[in-house]
Amino acid sequence: MYGGGYIPEEEKRKQQHMEEDPAKLAEFEARIDNGEKIEPHDWMPAEYRKQLIRMIEQHAHSEIIGSLPEGTWITRAPSFKRKMALIAKVQDEIGHGQLLYNAAETLGKSREQMMQDLLTGKSKYSNVFNYPAKTWADVAVIGFLIDAAAIVNQVANSKGSYGPYSRALERICYEESFHLKQGHDAFVALATGTESQRAMLQDAVNRWYRPIIHFFGPSDKDSVHTGKLMRWKVKMMTNDAMRNQFLSSYVPKVWELGLSFPDPKLHKDDNGEWHFSDPNWDEFYQVIKGNGPCNAERLAVRSWVETQHKWIREALFNPNAKYTLPLS
Amino acid sequence: MDSLDPRIARLHDIRAGEVPTVGAHDYGETYEVFHQAKRGKHHAHVGTVHAPDPELALVYAKEQYGRRQQTVNMWVVRTADIFAFPYDDSDMFDSTPQKIHREAAGYKTRDKIEAYKKKQAQ
Amino acid sequence: MEATQELLFKIADDALIMGHTDSTWTGLGPTLEEDIAFSSMSQDKIGHAWNLYQMLHDKFGLADADTLGFKREEKEYKCSHLTEVPTQDYAYALVRQFFFDHGQFMRFSALKNSSIEWLADFSRKVTSEIKYHTLHGDTWLKKLGAQGNEESKARMQSAINEVFPLALGYFEEGPREAELIEKNIFIGEKALQEAWLEKVGDLVAQYGLTLPEGNTVDPSLGGRNGYHTEHLQPLLAEMTEVTASDPEATW
Ligand SMILES: [Fe+2]
Ligand SMILES: [Fe+2]
């Protein structure tokens, strides 16, 4: 799963001043216009590299941190089918992290460094995973709606210009279709179940509504920066376009089950554009800063993983190990 | 730690705010993974694993790259041991029309045979 | 007939509870690759349990698999103590897995020759899956034992010392053991334990570690007769927390 690709303002200002060799830049851009992919050892503008590392790294972190809210219910999943599906799904998310860290590594940042930056808070991950999964219904909402949102994002990005990222996303999207199916199945089971199941599900939908609206990030269609990233096929759709696509596909699927979203203004206009109440972007920025309900726990868990297994790394440490960037 | 996840609530020694140092080679080296779907097919490159040695790299390759696909065999090789052309040189793979001697279509014998047969018949 | 049910229940309960306790590592494994591998093995085990409960339902007309797996009283479970213990230390998790999976591999290998055709069939499929589990366990014991450093050797050895009595309890005989042997359904726990001890003894020695002397160890018994460690009751309560919240519902 994934969201956003959030870029802080100060970062945007810094990047406007990078100068590149015009001939090389022209060749690079021609390749992209031609629909060709960029491969790891190709010449690329420094900013392209930097933005891709940031984006793929954030995506990778989102996968492994994203496994934690759903992991909350692994030991309590209510049947063999749900138990197996949930463990397999969480496993896939770890696998997605693995594939994405590899893709980011081809650009020159090691997995170790990325992990370090996650733990110190320097690198970000999708905000949505800083919210708690309070009941079993949260698992259904995450598996259905958050994975659906992630799919919108990932399908778009899989058509991007960087070869290793596209390849990783192709496989990821294939697995995400299973996530969405099993999530929808669990969601429908609750929606068509007993009164208490429906109530539990409606409560979960209510709590996840705002994080879902936040998922694609604030509007960026007017940003110069977005224009350049889209020109280079780093970003394939604006945040608004992705959000609109998501709402078009999935809001009706929730409504058809007689469930509602806690927003009286949520509707589609005659041009196919969705409208919603102000989702309080302040909260979004607060969570990015580390002040969401679960930020501290999420990072504490990943820190525990590193600390707890230090002895294994030391035992297996090979003094002759050579660091090589993965090839593709 | 106070957590909604009973698995995490039970962990000893978990503390918020303590950041461990991740060592430069903590995840070992990378190995390139080659996957064979069927006997008779080539092994194809499918991705990379981090592992401390080739044996564990194979153990990991099986689950990360084989768990959803039909598989009969896998290879792993240290990334450091792979030699590759730079993409800068990829123009040397462009082929010119003179290379027709390598293509089946470059050989047209039927005309000659027909001409020969006609001559014999006369 | 009852003897066969008893056999299936203990194998299924072992697989379910082992898979369940191992699933506590999914998302928290030492590296991403190891996390994925360990999670697969946990899923395999829960899958074996699911299959076996399904057989109890199909062949003997018992309740459906979910009811058998999730809704029995603690006393009715026949899992061994080895499967019930929580693991927070990866050395302990690996050693437990190593002992258990060699046991499972040999148990299902023996069952390939069972006089019950469908059980023999199932066992053939399962052994090929468990082969990977033993490869995983063997590789890790070797890496952290013979090929590891002082600390890893010490950690693995102390895990072996701690887990071994639990592992011996895996071979506790059930009440209808004699009937199973007589009808050639299963070779029996004694024969299985003997073969297992030889195998894991050899491997552990190869990996630069030692197995405690058998006669100095008190096997942790009771599981096969419904007497469990203090861990099982809370584990089951957690596992069924959601279903218990609305017993009428399907999930
Ligand atoms: Fe997913
Ligand atoms: Fe994912």
C-alpha cells in the first residue's frame, strides 16, 4: 500500500536551482517522450534521482509500516480463511517493501540508510498508517478501501519512467488485486451480517474517512514542481485526479451496501468531479510531523526489530562483504 | 508498550524514542535471483534479495520470488559477480541492414531452384 | 475410528497452534526476507491444520473446520506444549521450529505408509512442503551454531536446552496409541521419537551444538491428554476474541 509522495516546501525551493547539462537533459527527456524507460546506470538529472529515491523510499516504508495496523488483528482473525488471508496479505506488504527498497537501492541509497532514516524520522511514510486499527472491521476497511486507494496510486506509477520502479509495481499491482478482493470480501461479510457487525463496520468507515481523503495528499495541480515531475514521468497523475478516480470507483461500492460516509457534502457533480468538506489539512501536516495517534508506536516497533536482532547481524557479519547496487 | 496489537503489547524491551544505529552492512550483500518456471525454459532474472550468504539467499529467494509462481528451480548469484555492459554503450546493439547475412530472410533459394528445374526440363 | 480421530486432532492442533504462535513474527522478523520466509511457514502450518479439521468433518461427520479449530474447550485441544509457548527471542523461535519441523517431517513421512489411503495421500503432499521448513531451520542452526560467533552459539545452545524438554513432549503417547499401531495407521510415538532423536542429534552435533542427555531431561507431558501450559488458555481466548463478540455472526 502507499500514498502521497509528500515533498516538504523547503525541499521544493532548494530544487529549483539545480542546473543540468542541456544536451544530456535533452537526450534524457527525448527518451522519456519516446516512452522508453530509464535504467539504473543511465545518466539522469540529479533532481530526477533525488525525487525518485524519496518517492520509492517513502513507498517502501509505507509498505512495512503499513503491515502494522493490520498485523494488529493477525492473532484474532475470526476463521481459517480470514486468518490465512490476513497473514498472507501482511506478508505481501513486507514483500512489497522488499521489492521497493531494492528499486530505490539501484539509485544509490542503501537499504540500511533508508531504514536508519525511517527510524530517525527523517524519511516519511504514508500518514494513513499512523491511525489505529481498533476493531476487526478496521481490517476490512483497510484491506478494501486503503488498498483500493493504493492501487489507484500504484497502477498510475507503474507506467512511470523508471524501469526498476515500474517492474516492482507490476508485480505489486498483481498482488494488490488479491488484497482488494479479500478486503472487499471481509467488508461485505460485515456489511451483510448481523446488526452488531454492521455497526462495527460503519464505525470503522467513519473513523477512516478523513485519513482516506488525506491519502492522496493536498491538491498539487497548480504546483510548478508537480509539472516537472509529471514531465519526467515520476509522477503520473495529480493528487486530485487520483483522489477523484478513487472516489468515483469506491464510494458507490460503499453506498450500495447501505453504509455512509460522515460527510454530508460528499457528492459527485455533473462533470464527474467529487466534492467533500474541508478535511482539515492541518491534521495531515501534524501527522506528518510525527504527531499522529500511532507514529511513536510504529517507529518503536521497527526500532525493536533492529535492536532485538542485532546479535544475529553481528554473528552473520561478513568482513569481506562488498556493497554493490542491485542491478535492476 | 501499550498497544492495540496484543503481539506488540507483549514485547519486552520495546521503548518509544530510542533509535538504534543501523550498520552499513547489516542486511548483508545483494544476490540476483533467477527463476525457472518449467523444465525446458530458461532461468529468468526476477529480482534481488539481501542475505548474509548464498545459502540463505536461496532460502529467501524461494519465498520472495517463488511463493506465487510455478517454479522448478532457482539460482542466486552475488550482484558483485555480475558483469554488464553500460547502458551508455547500448547504441552498439543497433543493427545495420548489412547484417542480413544473419537472418533467415537473407537467403532466397527458391528462384534459383525453379530456374534450374526449368532448364533441366528443356 | 476414534483412534484415527485422536491422531488427526493432535496433528491438527499442533499445526494450528504452532502456526498461530509463529504468526506473531509476521511483520516483525529480523530482516524483510526472513520475515517473508517465516511467515510462509506459519501459513503452511495453519493450512495443514485447516485441511486436517476438514478431513475430520468429511470423514467422520464432525463439525466444520472453523468450529473444530476455533471453538473447542481448552481441555479438548491435543496440541503438545512445544507449540503453545510464546517466542520473543529469535534463537528460541528458530530452535523450536527446527525441532518441530523435523518431527512433522518424520511424522508425515511415516504416515505416507498409513493403512488409511486418504491420510497417506495427504501426507505425501505435506512432506514436500515441510522439506522447506527443515531446510530453513537447518540453515539457521548451522549459521548461528558452527558458523556463528561466541554469542550466537551461546544463545542457540541455551535455546536448545530450554526447548528440548518441550520437544520431547511432542512424542507423548495418546490413549489409543496401541490401536493405531496394530491397525498400521501410524508407527507410534515411540518409534517416531527414536528416529527423530537420532536425526536431530546428528544435525545438532554437526552444527557445533549439543543436545542435552535424554535421561537428564524431564519431558513436558500432558498436552496429548488435554493438560496444557498456562499459555494455551489466553492464546485461545485471543484467537477467538472476535468470534466470541457475536457468536451468531459469520465473519
Ligand atoms: Fe496491499
Ligand atoms: Fe502493498
